[in-house]
Amino acid sequence: MSSVSSMSKDIDLYHKEDARGHGVTVMDDGDYKFPSVIELNVGGVHHTTTLTTLTKGGSHMLSAMFSGRHHVAKDAQGRFFIDADGMLFKYILRYLRTGELPCSSCAPQVHREAKYFGLEELQRHIEWMPVMMGRSARIQFQEKLDGFDVNTERILQVASRKQCVVSEEIVSYCIIAILHHQQEYLDSKFDNNHRCFADLPPRQIHYCDLTIGPWDSSLKHVTDRVYLRAIVRELMHRGFSITFSRLGDCAYATTHPNKISC
């Protein structure tokens, strides 16, 4: 009878209980062994899932957090805490479990969360959804319009100061003058810095709140209406209901010695 001895590195395991009395195993070399069922506190919302689900899908933030190589904070009840949007996290779990994509209405928000967690495949799938492709095209078009973001914010600033209640709804308005070309010094009595206004019958004076333009756009088909429609779409995307119409040309003019109109 012979005996064979082998040399190997022994790794001692020991058992302890966490704050909720759940058994967890910790290796003495420092790696944490998570339980198979994980209870989470994500931004105050509680979720229950499995370790397999959280580490599914390759390299991302969740798989790294629950790999055992990092310390994960717990709340007072012993749930593992993740500082993220707890309501949207259900869509993250649903994708990791079954590959299901979010609904169109919440796709932009879930895309933001997927980017936060480093879930590149989920990001890519959401970006291929019609709602996201349309949103991307809209943003790309806006980026080509000179001063678009600045002018949109200027309109909102004016509208926030000019509010009234109509049929129990809050209505804001902004009168905009669009400058096609840089004004030239036309006459000694012509004020290039005047406040534009439309003089409509019967003698209704509508002073403009702000002036935008001119813009040097690489898109030759960008007319006044196209530019304003782009602003309207952006404001509607933010939740506003928008109507707009043309009041007319600026009625400012000098009468002596020559009548020069803006």
C-alpha cells in the first residue's frame, strides 16, 4: 500500500452572517463571496435578483461591483446599496434577465442609466430604437444651426417673465424679430439699435422681446420658418405646447430726410 501526497495552496473558508442573518462566505485572501440571491437598495427602491443576473453580460459596472473584488456598501437593513435611479433599475434588470428592451417613452432615460452602468450592448440596442434614432437626428440638425441653444434659452427666459393665466392654464409668450443680414448704417437718423416692432391694424403695436440672427448655416435650405420650427420641436420635447405665427415686418422707419425702413 502506497500513499501519494500532493502539495497545494489551501484556502480556508469561513462562514459568517450579514446584518440580516443571511449567510455569506468570505475567502481569507480578501475576496468577498456574494450569496446567490442578492437584495438591493437602488436609490431607495428595493430589488431582489440573483448574482448570476447582476454579473451577466460581460464587463460592466454591475459585474465588477459583484465580482467579489470590491467592497459594496450596505444600508441599515443589510441590502447592498447602489446609488442610481431605483425606478429605472427595473429595466436594467429586465434586460439582464431576458434581453427585453424598455418601452419607447422611457428609452432615453434607460439609455442614460445603461451608459452609467457601462452596459454598452443595451446602449446600442436602445440607440437603434425609432424614438432614439429620431432624437439623434434632431440633435444633429440642431447642432448645425448657429446659436440654437443660446436662442432657445433666451426665448425661455423671456417667456418665464411674461406669463398669464388663460382658462386656468399658464400661458407664456415671446415676440421675436429675425434679422436676416447685419444692419448697415443707412442714415444719420436711423437707429440701428432700435427696438423692432410690428404695427398692425387697428394701430396695435407689438414690440419684440428679443432679436435672433443672422446665422451662417451650412444648410442652405434653413429659412426663418425652418429655424423656428426646430426651436418649437425642442420646446415641445421639453413638454411645452407651442403655437407661433408671423406678425409682419418691423415698422421702424425714419421720416426725414428719407423714409428708411428696417
